[in-house]
Amino acid sequence: MDNLVTTTTENNGLIGCKLHVQYKLRAAVALNEGDKRSAVLYQTLSLGASKRHKYSQAFRQKCDLDGLIRKVINSETNKQLSAPSTNHEDFADLCTRCDELPAEWTVIQIAKDYTPMATCLTHEELLREPTAVWLTVFRCSDPCEGTPFEPILIPLDPPADKPSERYPNFFEHISSIPAEVRNAIANHESTDNRANRLELVEQLISSAVQRTAEWLGPWSNLLVGKFRSPNDQKLESEIFNQIEEFCIHNRINRTVQRLVSLVARRLDLLDDFQLFELCMSEPLDLEDSKAEALYDLLSDMKRQKFQDKKEDRLNCYPVLLVVDELLDSLSWEMLHPTGEFSRFANFRTLSELYRQHATRIKNGYFTLAAKECYTIINPDNNLDKMSARLQMFYKEWYPEFELLIDQAPKENEFSEVLNKSDVLIYNGHGSGMQFMNGETLLQRDINCVTFLFGCDSVRLHSNGLFTEMTGTHMYYNAAHCPTVIGALWVLTDLFTDLYSMLLVGNWIPTTNSVYAKHNISFLDTAAFKAGKWLFKKSSSSTKPFVGKHSNLLRLMGDCRMFHYLPQRIRCAFVCRGLPVINEACI
């Protein structure tokens, strides 16, 4: 951020990788001393601490490598490593950046607390380390509008072990998912054994989501975005007013009022035990009598106001999740699968992307007309079946798209595509970074929405035993790419092809007039697998499960519920960046 951290004169590129541990420690100390503002600030700074150097504007420019090496060699190597100091202006700047974000957004940070073992554990060990988790609410539907809002911190104890699970330790469970998927797909045993391994993966993902929901309890409602419909907004207002009256009568502070109100917006999603958990929770810190009175109020409110509320779909604006790299392998989106979610590695990236594209953000969405579209298919030229299928799709559905088939793009061509296109769609191995290295990518200014339909395309990887993790999307976002869609783990090509066609085919209208009234959801998948382009018969009243829509995050929610596809595909794809609307689809 501009002034959230003081510039150091020591080897910024070298010491930056240690700052995140120091910031987490400072956050823990601050919370222990009752200084929640500093705790929020330091925890926020801890995410992506070294990336402030690696992806800074200075590093995005071509630099004198010899000069940089001389600076490192001539530095005082025996200097004590110390994190920059912060002050009240830093916290004020954080609040300013929160306030300037679109009113439609809900912004939640999910981060692991400091562990005393952090300096001697490898990255893989840190992923599995049982540690408290901090939820920080930066932006939300505020029941106390007109009064100053500051980020709200909710520390949560780590989930309890479950001896009955394959991985009793929750953090080992969620961090194992990418490897388990890879091993199951790479299994070369009999077809039955491979199917069994894949079924175990499905169970592993389901149980991870279930364990997360049980652990979060009532706090999972924080991940419900701001309501769109007037009816929901009216009900929300009634709930806010009742809770305000209760808090005034019982002399309960604004922070508690905000937390209770946020959870109570969807009481229908909570059972009685979760209501009890909320009222007795440490973040509320209520006396027993007030906790009991609050429980009675919420129970009555649930019976009276949510009797007829049986909506399966969330009709809400986007929720932007700032997710700690140590928690990134979990499908947080599946807690409310029909919601609109997007991820960021740190608050700095979110804030800078917003500032970069603020003029093109309307009603909380980055807007573009997806007309100039470029598609790369099978650049390594070793996925023949995938290439044949996707050629058939794009040539039929989008005859005007520019296609590069069965060959790798040259670096200068790739740069031009990133500069001139509205949308880039990559279908092949990995993320496409094999055609342009990260340092070159950082020197570009990218305005296109990017789809990376390849294995591990937006997965975080560690570059060493103790360094922060990195991923392809971080280079794209640092180069101002507004949005990157990609996968958290390994995929299988047929299901990935189907997912990509559902998502892209419903977000960008077909340019072939023959199919103007068709929906790609009705494609005959059995015929498609066999290399034939056929649609299933459907009446005018038949409603596609995934319908055409201009809102990309809404479509991703639909795809998460498309049960024809295995969960390992539906959960793998996430959005990294700004919510997007395609004006050409409106």
C-alpha cells in the first residue's frame, strides 16, 4: 500500500520474505494487549508482505541487475532484521481504503494467527500447523450507518481434531486436497481402483467443506453478501432495527451490535445450536443474562420472520475474500455455493486493482464488452482429444473468435494479445506461463479478463522451504489484469472442457446466429465426447440449469451447483480479482 509500510533501506527483496512472520507476531502481541486496531493492521500487512517488494511498481520496471547485485553485496549483512514500524496514520489509511471500495461489496479477510514455530517450520509444515484463525470484516452491510465503521476482528480457535476423518487435523485435511486430487487422477491402476480413488477425493472435499461450516458455525453468515432484492433489504432493515433496540436497552456496544446484525440477516441458515454458539461466543463477550436474552430474541425472530424463506439461491452482491496463502487450498466458495465470490492474496492487491480500474467499475462490477476474444487451444500440441473438442465448440459457437491451435504463442504475440483483447482464454497444460516469464509479464499493463483452463493454473506454490508462496495470477494482477479465472489443483480434460464451455458459453453470447436461441447447457455431452456437435431436444419451457448471464461470478455459482460435473472440478475453479459484468450479454 502507499503508506501502510515505511520504506526500508535494507535489502528489500531479500528481507521481505521474513516480514510476514514478524507482522503476524506483532498482530498476536497487539491483540493480547487489547489493541485490536494494531492487531488488524499487522495481520493485514502480514499477507503478501514480501510481495509488496516483488510486485511493486519499481520492480515492474526493467532494472539494472548488476547494480542490484552490488547493492546486496555491499549491504550490512549483520544488521538486525526488523519489521518497519507503523502508526495511527497507517490504520487510518487502511480505513480510508476500505471506505472507498464500492458500497455493494462485502470484504472479509481469513488468515491464520501467528505460531511460535513459524521461523523453524517449512512451508508444508506451516500449512498443517493447528493455529487460530482470524476473520476480519473490512466491508459489509452496516446496521449502524452514519456512525464510523472500523474493521472488525473475530479471532477463532482452531477446529478440533476429528479422529474419524482420514486427516484428523483440519489444516492437514484441507492442505492435502491438491495432492490427493493429483494422485487420484495420476493413478494408473485398474479403472475400478481409479474410480474408487476419485470417489475418495469427492468425499475428502465434501468433508472439508462440512468441517469448515461446523467450525465457523454462525460466523459462516458473514460470507453472505449484501442483499439485492427490495424484499430482502426490507427484512434486513426490520432485523437491524430490532437488534438496535435490544442493544440500546441492554447497553451493548456498536461492534457487538454490528456482529449480531450481520449474522441475523440470514437466521434461516442457522440451527438452534449455532444461535446459542453466537450468543455465548467470545467476540460478543456478553454476560450470561444478556446472552440468554439475545438467544430468546434471535430464536423468536427466526420463527416469526423466516418461516417462508426457503431460497436455495443467494441473491446477493459479491463477497471479496482476502485469503491467507496457508488457507488457500480450501474451497471457501462452497460454504454458500450459489454466492458470488472472488479471492485476493492480500488487501493491498484488492485496493490497488480497485484504484486502477475504478472508472470502469459500476454498481460493484468491472464492466467490459467482450468482443475482442482470443483463444489458445492445446499450445503444447499433445492433447489431441481436447483440441478436437474445443475446436468444434469455438468454431461452431464463436466463429469470429481469433484462435491459436496446437502451437505455442510467441512472446511478442502473447504480449499483443494481452494488450488488445477484451478476453483471453487459455486451454492447455498449466497456466501458460511457459510462454512468458513472470518478470516480462510484470512489465505489461493488462486490461483483459483472463481464463486459465489448465491444471494448477492459479494454485499457490512455494519457491523454497520458508518463503511466501506465489502463483500465476499474482503476476497478472500486479500487471493490472482485473480478473483471472483458474484452477486450484489438477484437472481432467473432458470435464474441464465442459466446465469451460458452460462458463464462457453462457457469459459471452454466441456469434453464430444459428445458435442465437440455444443454450450451451443443452449440448449433448455424450455426442460431444464422441466428437459430434448435437443439442438435446428441449421445449420452450425447459429451463437450463446454467443460464445465460452477464455476471461472471453468478455463473460460477451456477456451475458449482451443476452436479453432472464432479465436485473436484466445480470446486477447483475460482476467481482471482474483480467481479465482472459483460455488457455484451445484457
